[in-house]
Amino acid sequence: MKKTLTILGFLALVPAGVALADDDCFVPMADWQPRDAVARLAEENGWTVRRIKIDDGCYEIDGRDAEGRRIEVTVHPATLQVIEFEYEDDDDRPRRDREGGDDD
């Protein structure tokens, strides 16, 4: 009985863990777009790239937007869809924009 309750308790927590990992990109490397495609995406959006890295299985672009503000953009590695866009406002407060709206 204890074993059954332990297993059920564990299974009840699994969906919560999946929901918390919402920003993570779990895509097989074989399905990833090349780093050059990420650089082209940045160029098309007027961003100056300082660095492209991989974080939590997603591409992350560090650089500046067309207006010179520092930005950090999280990009899905297979679709190149922007998952999260973060930048510094003039008053140096971090601001995050997610797909579907602002998180102010």
C-alpha cells in the first residue's frame, strides 16, 4: 500500500514539473536549424548579435536591438520562433515580452 501511494504521489507531481519547464526547448539536435539561420533571423529583425548560445535546449541571442538597447532573445531551435524577448528599458529595469503579450 505504501509503495502504491508513493508511486501515485510521484505521478501527481510530474505534470507540475512539466508545466514549470515551459520555456525549455526539447528538440532532437537533428531537427535544429543551424546557428547561421539564427544569425540571419537576428539580422532580419535589425538586431546586432553579441553572442548566440544554447540555454535549456533553446537558442539564446544576446545583443542589441535596432535602437541600441541590450536584448536577450530565446528562440526555438527547430522553428526559429521567438519564445521570449527581454530588453533593458531606459531606466534599466528589465522588461520581458513573451509570445502573446507583455509581462509588465
